[in-house]
Amino acid sequence: MDHDAAPICAGPAAGGDGGPPWARIPERRRAARLPWPSTLLVTVCAVVGTGFAARSHGAAGREPLDALGWALLPLIPATLLLRTRWPVPALAAVTGLTLLYLGLGYPYGPVLLPLAVAVFSVSAAGHRHAAWWAAGVFWTGHVLIAHWLYARLPPPGDGPAPWGQELVVAAWIAAVLAGSELLRVRRAEWARAAAERAAAARRRRDEERLLIARELHDVLAHSLSVIHVQAGVGLALIDRDPGQARTALTTIKAASKEALGEVRQVLDSLRAPGDAPRAPAPGLDRLPELVEQARSAGLAVDVGTAGTPVALPPGTDLAAFRIIQEALTNVVRHSGSRTAVVRISYGPTGLTLRITDEGPATGSDAGGSGNGLAGMRERAAGLGGTIEAGPRPGGGFAVRADLPLRPKETP
């Protein structure tokens, strides 16, 4: 009995999230449909390749393919249709049918390809122990057929196969198992990478949502506070002093126009994230405008600077402006003081902002969201800085922000 095997082709099984396109089909979709195209390809390869091998082995002591042999040839790969829904039973069926085919003395060839595909599919589905057991059962069955049961199996008068052939079969099985393990590990890596990308995308969306909420809060809170105060002034003076009421309405118009412009700028950045902003982000250069707005709301602001001013990165410049803006807004809303002091100190390693008022707190509901201090802390923390805010020992309220000072890099 000549057990010399013809060359055997092997290929990977489909499956997996991430990685190459053939490995990105989700598990539910793979299990919901039968793998007709790949099974048909394996069937054609097994039937045609083994048919050619049968011609060369016909004179080498192997049984010629008869009706049963030709029936087994397509039946073995056809069992692979079940591998996405029931991978382990499909592997067991392929292993048993392949051993039956070889036990009947039919010629070797690509008829062993379905077994390799079934092992790959089972390992990729997470049943690695089943794949190893099936490989062990196949090799054991092959050894029994070739060295102990050959006298009772066709063809008649057959002898034992050389043991060197078993080394070839064992090497082929080892290669199939190693390939299936490699595919399983790579699929796990692809799935882990896909999960990390999804988590990173969620974090980016959360950070962008938080950034937008903070920007809109700071823009609207300050402007609406000014509008709220001036609307109250206008209502109180509309009959007694129409000229002063007109001034209040003019301030409301200017504040609402500026707020609409800043809100439009934020929304434009959302609609076209790849384009440059139409207007530069506000910074400390717009502090005079902020002081003027506070003055129109009835708050006198004393601004002082210490140290040598340096150019700030846009993020730090914007954070400093928004922190001062929010602190002044809180004074307008919650303090009975009509004066505020802003001190900006440039140090060798950091920028310090201090905003204070004399109080007392009004204790009235000014319509705020309560997110102002939280937003200031988030801005400072995003730059590696800190915020301290709380009542002053002598009365009033103080906000202190320490931001890292990183001079703008020269190109």
C-alpha cells in the first residue's frame, strides 16, 4: 500500500473583527449565513485536485475512485457549510469522513484541505481545544489505518506504510495547528485594537462635547448676565428716564450681537471641523472689551498686570480669558459688590490670575446653571493648571487660577 501523499494546499478561514477585510465580518453576521462561496471554492479544489491525484496514484497501489469515492469527495467539503453555526460538529464530521475516505484506500490529495479549513474555523471561533483534539484523532486514526488496519481495509494485499510518511503527516498537522493558532492570536489582537479605537473615539467625542458645552456656557452665561441686568434697568427706567432705558437697550443689543457671533463661531467649527476658524479665538487681548461689558452691567473692574507679558499659546490664552469672564459673570450674578479686581501675573513658569470682589453674596437665584466653577476647573486641568475658588476671610469671593506658562514656539 503506497501512502505517498500528493501536495496539499491549505488556506485560512474567514472571520474576525478588525484586520484584513476578509476577517472583519461580525460574529452574528457570519453565524447568520452559510459560507457558500468559500465552501464551493474548497469543494472544487478538493474534487478536481484529488481527481488529478487519483490518476497518478492509480498505479501506485491506491484504490481507484468509484461511486462511493466520488460521493465522499464533495460530501467532505460540503460539511464546511455548518462551520459558522456549529463549528465543532462540522470539524468532527470532516475528520470522520476524511478518515473514512482514507480508510477505504482512496488516493490522497487536496481532499485533506477541508480538514485544514475546519481546524482554522474552529480555532478562530475560540474552540482551540477542539481543534487540537481533532488533529490528534486524525493523526491517530491515520496511523492505525496505515500500520495496523491496512490488512482488513482495501486495497487487498496492501502492506504497511513507511513511518517516514507519518512524520510528513505530523508536520502537515503541526503546520495547520500553528497557522490556526496564529490566526486566533491575530484576531484577538485585531479585536483588541478595534475596541481600543472605539474607546478612543468615544473619549474624543466626550471631550469634544465637554469642550463645546464649556464654550457655549461661558459665552452665553456672561452675555445673558449682562442682558439680564440691563433688561432690569431698562424696565425700571422706561417710564422715568427713557434716555437711560435706551442706553440699556443699546447694551442689550451689543451684548446679544457679540454672543451670537461667538456662538456662530463655535457652531461653524462643528460644521466644518477641517477648516480653520473664521475668527480667532478670544484671548487676553480682548480683556478691555470684557471690562467694558462688565461696566455696562454696572460692575467696575480694576485690571492690573505684574511681570513681563509674553505671547501665550492659543489654548492658554483662551482659558485665561474664559476664566476671567466666568469670574466676572459670577460677580454680576451673585455678589452685592459693584467692583471687582483682576490681577494678571506673568511668572517665569506660570501665569496667575486672581479675581476678587468685596461681597457680600446676594443669595438670590440669578438663573445660573451651577457649572461655572466646574468649567473653570476643567479648563485649568486641561492645561495642567489649578483653580482655587472660595469666600475671602474678610468678606467677598476670590478666584485664583495658576496656568502653566509656555511661550509660543517660533516656527
